[in-house]
Amino acid sequence: MTNADQYGRGRDSRLAPADGFGRRDAAVLTTGLVRRFGATVAVDGIDLDVKRGEIYGFLGPNGAGKSTLIRMLCTLLRPTAGRATVAGYDVATQPQQVRVRIGAALQDAALDDRQTGRELLALQGRLYGLRPGEIRRRLDAVLDLVAIGDAIDCRIGTYSGGMKRRLDLAAALVHNPEVVFLDEPTTGLDPESRARVWAEVRRLNAALGITIFLTTQYLEEADALADRVGIINRGRVVAEGTPSALKRRFGADRIVADIEGAHADNAATGEMLRHLDAVTSVAVEEGRVVVTTDDGPAALGPVATALAGTGVGVRSITLRTPTLDDVFLELTESRIEVDA
């Protein structure tokens, strides 16, 4: 028995492309998707192609259109123009078919503090039409993936913030969805709780093959979890690719050497370093040399050797690789502001 069979995957996984637009291998497919609010264009012609079984990270500054896009994909908001399918069904013309195939853990969890966790999950199962026996089986499967422990039988009002996030994730999974939307699932959590949620997201994807569409404020979260990342700015997708490809495309490695005192011949040092393979620029300052390169690991040794040959006293030398924050800053001219 496969993990997918064990947890009930495949019970109703037939895809029905809407008018030929959807594809069997596409979990989320949009073309020219637009949403206007009066004269304001919140989403401006977005094309996405998220494959089944993929973890897709979606990043953007506040007001860029992330939440509006998520609401359209979850059938909470109708597109103004364009097309979108989720799990093979059109979000505008087949919303009910979409809803029974998705799970959503949005920023504001709608949890009743007076219920126990088990009561909330059972209610969620009944709302999706599951029979009592199915609900019991699904709760066992979900609780095996999302670590809540004995607290499942305690009132939700006694839960910590991290426990509530995990319970909300469990509620999004109880009906065995094909696609799960997670809107900033770890915002405000402490580092330990965030790490637990990360581990659970990976487990869901690996064990069940669930497609996960993730928005996040934490760039390191997208870097750690996402197979591919899309960056939205002013309603448009401005870049898309794997985290490593984006960092290579929009960032550069830097070799930073802290040197002892001022070097008498800065110009000669800079000129000598510029002639090394893979070096694109050099800045020699008082107490520091910064070398920009397309291939930091390959250039590190030659740069260190060249500096030693000039007689410069090197206190330390460090390779700094680009981060998604560098990519984000390059593309949006802003940094993501994380709420305290």
C-alpha cells in the first residue's frame, strides 16, 4: 500500500479540464488573470502554471496582489478577466468542483475557542459530506501528519499560536484535498513553531503528493520549502523560477576580505584582482576588499592567493552568496517587512 492509498488519496482525483483549458499535470493554471476594484488593478494579467505535487512559493510586498490572487484561486473572488483552473476546474464557472478539491489555511484562522480540536475537525468533515467512518479515518490520518498530540481533545482556547496554526492546517486537510493554499502560515510564530510547520509542509507534500501554494513573508521559508518561486509586484509576476536559479540570475557572489590597515596601492590591487577569471568587479576600501564574481566557490581560492601575493595582511575572507532578499530587492525595490 502506498502512502497515498493509506491516507485516502485517489478517492476522487479525476480531473475534468474546463473547455479544454485545464491540463492533467496542472494543479493551478492561469492565463491573463485580472482583478479590478473600480479604477484600481490589483491583479494585472497573471500567467501561472503550477504542476501537481509541486510546492510553489509566492512572494511580494504588501499590496502587490498576493491575497487577491489567492482569493480568486479559492473561489472567494471572481476574476474580472482571464481564466484560471484549480485541480482542473474553472474557478469562475465550476466553483463548487474547485472547493471540494482544495484546502485553505488563510491568515485569519476561523477557530471556535470553545470547541476541542477534535470537534472542529469532525465538523469540518461533516461540512464536506464525509460519513462518520470516513471522518474517523481522515482524522487519524491527518493527526498522524500534523503533530497536535493529546491537545486535540482540549479546548482550542487553551492552544498556543503555533498549535492553532497546526490545527488550521489539519482542518484544511481533513477532506483529502488535491491542492492546499497556505497564506503566510508561520507569520508571528516563534522559531521552534515555524520549524514544526515547515516539517509538516514537507511531510504533506512528500507523503501525499499534495500540491502546496504558499505565500510567505519569510524569504528563507520560500528558499527552504519551495520547488519554484514566483515574485509579484504591482499586480504582475516579475520573476519565476527555482530559488537557486533566481539567486543566480538576479544576484552575484561576493568575496569580502578584511585587511589589516590601509593598503598603499589600492589601484594596483584592484587591477590585479579584476584580471582573475570570473571576477566582474572589485572595490578596494580602507580595511576591506570586495570582489563581485559569477562563481564565488571557484574564485575564492585565486582571490585569496592573489591578495597574499601582494603582501596584504588578510584578517578574514568570506564568501557571501546571494539570497532571495537580494533578488526581491532587485525586482521590487523594497524589502519584505515582517510583522513583529
